[in-house]
Amino acid sequence: MQSIKAVAFDAYGTLFDVHSVTAKTERLFPGHGKRISEIWRQKQLEYTWLRSLMGRYIDFWRVTDDALKYALKTLRLQANDRTRIVLLQEYLVLKPFPEVFSVLQQLKPVTTLAILSNGTPQMLNSIVNDAGLGPFFSAVLSADAIKIYKPYMGVYQLLPANLGFRKEEILFVSANSWDAAGAKAFGLAVCWVNRSNMPFDELDVTPDLVVNNLEQLKNILLR
């Protein structure tokens, strides 16, 4: 990976644990917390893909709210606006995975670091700053800039356009198989973080690297 001059991370599921919302969902809806989180995340992803295909963009905060509404309806759980907003705000304070701070701290001196995410700038700035990760990143880029979601090729173009490196010089890191596939199809170097030991999606592309966590990636990049 000697030609790599920048490392760009997806945010949700890669740097930040989307299921860290489960503590709050379980507290508010005992016995349903885990299932709320699972449906919420699945619908959040589906709505980005569907809205992109339909040409009906709304920002990721509203998508996340709509996905939460669907999850609660699916489980036949009653929630007033105040309760739903309390849950929604958990997406502003998602917890990073345990190794994230140390990995970024060690990579920062040797390469340019960035984030490329479907999240709104406000959502991304909130979780990055809440976790104390802001100083590590040269750029925090959002699909909201072009009003369509990954894996649309134009979203990945934001990386070379903003970082000033050729796409082959940028390593994109994602724990989402579909996202890793989109980045590879665009022409970025790609690392898939396979945290759940799952098969890669059958999308006619293969990531350059597969690791189980970011610590493994850091060891590869620094050796």
C-alpha cells in the first residue's frame, strides 16, 4: 500500500457503532431495544438507496427519523414526538468502536485522514466532536453536498476532488460491503472491515484488503 497518500473512512458502522443506540432504545422500550436498532438501521440504509433511485432526496437526518418511525410501527410500539426525538438524538452521540481513537492517533502522523459519509455535515460534526476525533481529520465529507447517496459514483468523487490526490492514491475504508463495492467500482483502493465475519456482496468487485477491525488495518499500513 505504498502508493496510498490518504485514508478515508466511512462513518456509520466503520468508525461509529450504530447499535450503540441500543442502550437507549432498551431503556425506553424494554425487551425491544435490540430489534428496534436492527430494523432502524436496515430501513435507514434502504431509504437512502430507494430515494436515490427515485430521485427524491431528503437529508440523512430525515431519513434516519423516517426509518425510526418505521421501526416503531413495525413493532407496534407507541412513541410520542418527544420520545422519538430522544431516540433520534442518539445518532448525534454514537460511540466509536474501541480501537478507533488509538488507530487514528497512530495513522495521523503518516497519512491524510478523512471521512466520507451519507450523514449530514451537522450529524457528522456532532459524532466526531463528541468522540474527540476532530483533530485527526483533514476533511469530513458528506453526500449531502451533491444530494444523492452512496453508492452513487459521484459521492466517491468527493474524495479526490477535496483531498487533491488521485483516486488510486486514496484508500477507502468501510465496514459496509455495499459501500466498499461502490468505492471499488469507482476506482478507489478499498479496505473492507468485516467485523461480523460475513461474505462480501456479489457485485463483481473485490476489495483490496479485508480486515476484522481497524487495528489490523493500522498494522498493515504501518509495517
